Amino acid sequence: MAIASRPKPASHIKKRQAGHHRQGKHYLKAYWPYLPMLMTVAIGLMINSLWGNHQHVLGTTSNFTASSLLQSTNNFRIKANQPALALNAQLSAAAQAKANDMVNQNYWGHLSPSGHAPWDFITTAGYNYQLAGENLAYGFSDASATITGWMNSPEHRANILNPNYQEVGFGVASMAEYLGKGPAIIVVAEYAQPLSANQGLLGSSRTNNNLASSSIARIQLLTGGHAIWSAIALSAVAGAAFALFIARHGLKLRRTLKRGESYVVSHPLFDIIIVIVITAGYVLTRSSGVIR
């Protein structure tokens, strides 16, 4: 009678088939640090998505009333020991006309495609000024965020806190597809010092006729306009963390693949902290709105 037995596989074949590993609790436990890393990234992306949707998909402009914009503006002026601004109907009409014009012609700037400057809207509304300035914004979630966004720019902050300004007007307009970037609410602020009876029109002056457009990061809103540098600092920290993570795992890629359980288990907390810093940096440096 013949007896046959299955040949014993060579050791190199066992390794190729992962037969040398017993994937028990101890083996799987070595990879647990990756779970909080993946959860951190997933939660960060979810927060980023929800934050972005709340910011850009707005069905009403109720959060952008003239009274709320005025209150936020005057809160900053009072903190800076400046007198509160008064809401002027003619300036509000000028600001609203400018906001409507930006929506109708779908542009972003102080000068319209047809060549109209901010001062043209002010004088057309019948307001005679000695000094005037304009701030523009879109993409913010509410009035308070808009004013705080302006406070993160030295030029726009100068308009809000200008001691010579006495009156202000606000205009708000919404558009379903603004500049090809989706729905947005455009806010226009016209600041002015009225012309006194003994002054002539030739004495009038303007400010910020051609301010550059800039994006305001979420971290800048959270700091209340008191840390303009916060976005740059956080970007640098997150970038350094990302570079460190890549260096740590990139240089030891071969070791991580072949001896992953022994490598990861000795560095879990540090890697988790790095991923948290990277994710937080990404979420907080996304744009909360644009000013000009």
C-alpha cells in the first residue's frame, strides 16, 4: 500500500504567503494607532465640509441686516476709543446700488467694468462727502464674521476705525453663481465724513480706491481680528508637521512595510499628535470669505 504525504513548503514560500505571521490579537493590536489617525482625518474633513456648507449655502440674508453690520462695526470702534458711526440712508442707498451692480455685472472690485468708481454711487445717491471709503466682502457666514474679516486687513481696519468718519451705509446682495464659485452674499460698506456747509466739493477726498483682494482664513475669524498673522503661523506649523510626518515614514518606508508592527507601536502618540496638527491646520486655514 502506498502512502502519500503533502510536501512541506519551503520557508521562502511561507513568507510570500504570509504563513510566518499569526494574525492574532497581538498582531492586530500593533496597528491600532492608525485608527485614531484615520478618525482624526475623517472628523476634520467632516467639520470642514459642514463649516463650508454653512458658510456658502445661505437661503436668506437675514444675518446681514444693516443693524447687525452697524452694531459689529461700532463694537470695534468703541473698543478702539472711537465714536460710533451713524447709519445714513443716502450712503445705504449708494452701498446697495453698488452691491446690485456687482451682482448684475458679476464682477469683484471697487471699479465697475463700466468704469464707475465707489464715489459715483455715493454722489448719485445725493450724498456730499468730505472724506469717503469703501469696503467689500463676500462668502462670510454672517454680519459679525464680515466685519471681523475686514478687521484682519490693515487697510480695511483703517476704514472701520477712521476717526474722521461719522456715517456709514451698508448694501447686501445675494447671487446663486457668483464669479463661477457658487452661491455668495456680497456686502458693501460706504464710510464717509459729510461735507460741511462752509466746504466746497473740491475739498473732498477718497481712500482705498484700489485695494487688493485677499482671502480671510477661519483662524483669523476665531482670533477676532487681533492676530492677522495667525493664518501664516498656523500654515507654517501644519506644514512643518506634514514634512516631519513624511520624513519619519518616508525614510523608513521599507522598515514600516516589513516590520510595521514593531515600528508603529513604539511611536503611536507622536504620530497621532502630528496628524491632529496637520488636520487642524488644514481646516482652520481654509477661506472663511474674501475682502477687498
